Amino acid sequence: MDAKAKAAAAELARAQADSQAAGALLHDATKASGTNAKASGIKVVSSASSSSEASIAEQLRRLLDATGETISKLERRLAEQERAYADAQRELSALARGPDGLQEELRTARRQREETASSLADCREMAEAAAVGAARELERLSAWHEAVATFGAFQREARAREHAWQTEAERLQRACDVQAALQLETRQMLDHTSEKLLDSQSQMLELQAEAERESAELRAEIDELEELSRAINEGERLRAALEEQTARSAEWSTAAAKEAEELKLKWRAAENTLATTLEELERVSEALELEKSRSQAESSSSDVDARIKEERAAFKEERERLIQAALRALQQLRGAHDVADVAPMGSYHE
């Protein structure tokens, strides 16, 4: 009987220990469920940008399965404890019909049974609370799943917007590159245009200088042409004067020819007169020589010498007069020839 009482007490103690272990296990399961939920939430939050909806659903499913397994283990443990309690109750009922010495142990076993029942009730309450917490956690996780899905949609939309913004940024970058290329090309064109303008300005200055030189040359040529025109007009005037002078020269030539004929006649007459005069002078000289010789032969008186001197003086005077007359006639003839030859040339030079 004592062995049975001890076995019943040991069974009660084991049932109490099992009940405490079940309570601790349930508490740990509830805590682990909350921790896993929090960790899953944190993991979902931290990896929401990289995980997909399937992985989140798989994590929720695993968490629910773990919670269900924990509740099943607790229920099995409670069922085993209830069976052990029923066995102990039967043992205690059998022992209660024994000696009075076992009453204290019976009361102790009854108290332990009550504690075990209370512990089992606590375990049930804890299991129910864990189930309610798991349901709430499941609802929260479902809401979190929906939030994650919404966040995934928002993230996809954000990615689409980011892609659109990136595409727009690339387009803007290409536009900026094109604009920079256009600005560089424009700057190069402006530099080239400025160089061309400078070259054009230098060429224009050179052309202007050349035009000024050509203008000066043209002005000089115009002056020369004006001078030539004046010279042509003067030439025309001189030609008219020359024609007039030529007509006059023709008249003068005719008059000079007539005068030359007259002068030739006068010259011939003068030549004849001079020849006659010379002959007379020769005859007079011969006569004077003869007279001198006779005079010398007859006498050498002073009267004869005086008469001879007078005759010689008269002869010299007559000879000088005749010579001067001949010279004047020659000069007149030469002057007439010079006037006839020089008159046309003088009018031309005029």
C-alpha cells in the first residue's frame, strides 16, 4: 500500500512537473510566436524592398504551422496529464479506502491534484490566449501582408517612376550633351565666323586701300584725260590755227615767191650792177695806175700827188658805197628768203 501511495505521489509530482513544463513551454511558445512575428515584421519591413509576396506568405504559413504544432503539443501534453491525473485519482481513491496514515498523503495528493488542475486550467487559458494571440498575430500578419502588397505595388510604381525618371534623366543628359555639342559647334562656328570676319575686314581694308589707290590712279588718269582733252581741244584750236596759218602761209608763199622773183631780178640787176661797177673800178684802177705811172714818169710834184690822193680817196669812197649797196641788196634778198622759209614754221610753233 505504501508503495502504491509513493507511486501515486511520484506520479502526481511528475504530473505537476509536466504541467509546469507545459506552462513554461506554452509561455515560451507564445513569446517565440510574438518574437517571430516581430522578427518577421522587421524582416518584412527591412526586406520589403527586396523580397516578394510569395516569400512573405511562406513565412506567415511557417509561423502559423509552428504555432499550430505548439498548440497541438500542448493539447497532447494536457491530455497525457489528464490521463495521468485520472490514474492518480483512481490510485488515490483506492488508497483512501486504506489506513488512516495515508489521509495526510491523500490530502497532499488532493492538493497537488488541485494545483495540477489549476495548472492545467492555466495551461488551457494560456493555450487559448496563445491561440487568440496567434489569431490576432495572423490577422496582423494578414494586414501586414496587405500592407506589404500595397507597399510592393507602391514600390513597383516607384520603380516604374524611377525608371521613367531615369529614362527622362538619360534623355535630359543626351539633350544636355547635344546642347553642349551644339554650343561647342556654335562656339567653333562663331570663332570661325569671327576669323572670317577679321579676314574679311582685312580683305575689305586691303580692297579699300586698293580701291583708294585705283581711285587715285583713276583720278590721275581722269586728270590726264582732262589734260589730254584740253590738249586735244588746244590741238583742235592749233589745227584750226594751223589750217588758217597754212592758208596764210600759202598766201605768204605766193607773195614770197613773187617777192623772191622780184628779189632774184633785183639780185641779178645788183649782180650786173656790181659786175659793171667792178669792171668800172678795174678800169678806173687801171687808169689810175696808168695815170700814176705817167705821173711818176712825167713829174713827181706835190700837185700830182695831191690829185692822186684825192682820186684814190674818191675811188675808195665809191668802192665802199658800191660794196655797201651790194651788201644791203644781198641782206634784203637773204631776209626775203628767210621770211618765206620761216613763216610757216613760226605759225606751227605758235
